[in-house]
Amino acid sequence: MLEAVSAIVREAASIAAARCDTDYKRWEKAPGNPVCEIDLEVDAFLRERLAALDPEAGWLSEETLDASDRIERPRLWVVDPIDGTRDYLRGRPGWCVSVALVEDRTPLIGVLDAPARGEHWSAEKGLGAWRNGERLRVSGRRALAGARVPTDLLPEVDSDLLAIPKPNSIALRIALVAAGEADLVATLRWGFEWDIAAAALIASEAGATVSGALGQPLAFNSASGEAFGVLVATPAIHSDAVERLRDRAMELI
């Protein structure tokens, strides 16, 4: 199954990459929330191909009207046809196609393909995570101070952390922790399952500790399709990161 999903995601990413510098329609679904016709084209391609692979699975995608019957299905495809649309629209490499297969609220398969970066990421529950055929493992960082965080700017209160270049795609930022190229990724807002499902599995299979913003376990295929934040870190610093961010997170709930 992982091999089949990987092939479909590669093809979807190739479709998006081929259209990246061409003339296409773009608009905003809401202020600050861009979308383009390529998002919809890739979404339709993935839905057709993935449904053929597992017809019984439900469907949850950023670019498709949600169907409530997905909660009753035995499995669920969780899809972001272009995660990091802002980078895609600007011709930058920080975007990817993200697909996860979820069963019993847990991702079984996670695949990201970032063609502009030449990266294909994949994981299968209990069997490890890989990038371009290389087994992934998180860094050995044990102290929160000095932890590498992919972000544009760190607040003053976190000046002991180290900012590193950030792809627009949250899935790719999480994957950087899996690859040992970052130590911590955290968001303190309500977000959608399609942003994180595949990457969360990749990170956990590489040895990262993955949770919500308050340290709570993540569970997918919820009624709302949302989760409050995500916190992905090397195991030794995860609890310290949860404690540092707890008051800020509570203020936002």
C-alpha cells in the first residue's frame, strides 16, 4: 500500500510542479487564505486515484467540501493537495503534496512529495520513516536552549532558541524534525488535520514526540477535522517545550 500511495503522490506532485510557473487562476477563499486552480486539479486527481486504491476509505481534504459520513468509514484519506500554497504561488520550493491514510484515528501511512526540493518523504506505522530512500532519525538534542526551530522570527521570550529557514508548508517543517535538521516545531492555533496527518506519522516513526500544543495526544478523523496546535520535538525536549508554551496556549484557547 505504501508503495502504491507513494507513486500516486509523486504523480500528483509532478502535475503541480509542471504548472508552477505557468498562467493559472488564483484567489482567496478567505482573507489571507490563498488557493489556485492547481490545488483543485491536484485534489481531483488524488481523489480519483486514492479512491480506486481503497474505495471504502472516507475523504478529508482542504479543497473538498467535508462529508460527515467519513467518521463512520473504516479508514480515511487525509489530503492537502498543495501544503504551502503561498510558496507555490511565489515560485518558492517550500510546498508539498501531503497524503495520509488514517484508521481508528491513527495514521497508518504518510507521504509527502516536495518536487521543488527534490524530496520524497514516507512512513508506515511501526516500520519507520524515509526521505529519498534514506532512513530518518531525529537529532539527539537534549536541551531546549539552542534548539533549532524553522521560523521567520522568534519572540524575545524564546531568544535562547535558534531560528532556521522555514518552508511555508507546516508538513515540511515537521518533516525537518524527522530528518534531524530541526529540533522543534510548534503551532499555537486551531489547525486542520490535513496539514499535519502525514507529517506527524513521519516524525513519530523517526523517533520524535508528537502531540497537540498542550501535550495532548493527536487523534485524527474528528468531527471538526481540526486540532489545537501541534508540537513536534526530539523526545528529551518535548516536555520542556510543552511547559514553556502552556501559558501562551491557554490564553489562545
